[in-house]
Amino acid sequence: MPSNFIAKGADGYEAVMGRWSQRLAAPFLEFAGVPSRGRVLDAGCGTGSLSVALAAHPGLEAIEALDFEEDFVAALKKRTADPRISARRGDVCALPYEDGDLDGVYSLLVLHFVSDPHQAVREMRRVLRPGGTAAATVWAFGGMPSWSLFWDAILAHEPEAADKLPPRTKRPMTGQGELRAAFEGAGFADVADSVLTISMDYANFEDFWYPMVYGQGAFGGFVDGLPQARRDRLRDGVRAAYLGNDSDGPRAFATVALAVRGTA
Ligand SMILES: C[S@@+](CC[C@H](N)C(=O)[O-])C[C@H]1O[C@@H](n2cnc3c(N)ncnc32)[C@H](O)[C@@H]1O
């Protein structure tokens, strides 16, 4: 199975993660660098946050976008009419491009979900022309305080969640130096890494709770399966954690991603 990402529809994805990947795309491309012209790949495009950001570079002639999830590819096709963007289903561990075909290869929040991320990085290098740049970014382990708050509150109020939900383990590539080591191991030159920070801003508790629970993955089924009294208690507990000692309203959480780039 090439993807460890649990998807639950493109709309849910947008609410729970796409809004943040859109925000991360700009600093990521600024760090990565985009060629002034040529053909580039968004490897693991999801619903297209990065493809759309790449399309803001008018000199690019073609933007290939590839993802394992059919639904996401369809959502990207619906989202943009830019004729330079071609979206298709595929596996980043076996990229459907010839050696040296591309001028840039980018991967936004993907490698930590790929079952063999080292193979994906080797593929990113294989399809690049000599001198072309590849770059990748993933959320840092422990770098997502809003998600930690959510998880900690869930586990505190509903210990059964520890058995019924996927375990909260460290994903590959999310530790300091791992992306860099993978790029160096794949033979990239001029490898550089960096830390990127965005703010995850929620309008109020509902904006925090609803997408997290129903946007993707196993949470929705777990919460809906609880008896009403426990469901209410859980929601109240997470709400209290979100509010702290203040009234309901906006909250902002600085969130950290690790990034790497290298030259083929
Ligand atoms: C967190 S999402 C990121 C999507 C998008 N890049 C973004 O930033 O919004 C992770 C994506 O990786 C994709 N993915 C995981 N393993 C994959 C693989 N082996 N080949 C292609 N896509 C894969 C998933 O389908 C999912 O769309």
C-alpha cells in the first residue's frame, strides 16, 4: 500500500488540512525556488494547494500534478481551469515520467504519508534534469500545537480513544535532519534544509472542532459511535481546552514544518 494517508473526501480534506497547506505553499516555494520556465511536478498534489501556487509563476509551461487518491485528483481538476495543470492518479514511488523529464519537483506534506519515502525521494531525483531542483516539506514532529491540544483533550476525556483510533506515533521524515539525510542519500547535491512556520487560525471552537472530527480519518466514526452523554462530555472537554480561560472566538497556533531542497 503506497499511501498511509486516511482520506475522507476532498471537501473534508480542504477544511481539515487544505486550508493550511495553501498557507504553507508560499513559504515552501520561496525556500525551494521555482525555475523561471519549464515543466514541474507537484508530487502528492492532494486537492492542489501547491499546484495552484505553482501556477502563479507565469513562466512555467507545464505543471504536472499526481496523487494516489482519485477523489483529490478529481477535486483539483474541478478547482482550476489553468491549461498548464495536468492532474492524474499515480504513485510517487513509481513516477510516470522519463529520467530527466522535469525542471522542478515539489512535495508538500506528502513524504510522511508515503510507505517508502526514500524510494519517493529517489524517484524525485530520477525524473529531474541535471541541475533541476527538488524540494519537500512535512510537519515537524511535535510542531502542530492545535492538533496536540485536540488529541490530548480527546485522550484525557475519552481514554477509549487510545485503543480505537490510529496510534499517535512519530511519522517518518518528521524529525530534525531526516529529510536532509534522505535527500543526501538519494544523491542530491547542494542539499539545504530549513524550518517553515505558519499560523493555524481558527475563527472559534466550531471552526476547530468540526473539521478535525468530521474532515477526515477515523475521528468522526469514533465520536458518533459514543453514547450521547459521553459525546457531549467529550465535546465540552475539548471546548474547554480550546477556550482556556477566555470566551469563544479566534485562536492562533504557530505551526512548524521542516523543509529540504537539493539539486540533481
Ligand atoms: C497531507 S496530504 C497533502 C496533499 C497536498 N500536497 C497538500 O499539501 O494539500 C498527503 C497526500 O499524499 C498522498 N500520498 C500518500 N502516499 C502517496 C503515494 N505513494 N503516491 C501518491 N500520493 C500519495 C495522499 O493521497 C495525500 O493526498
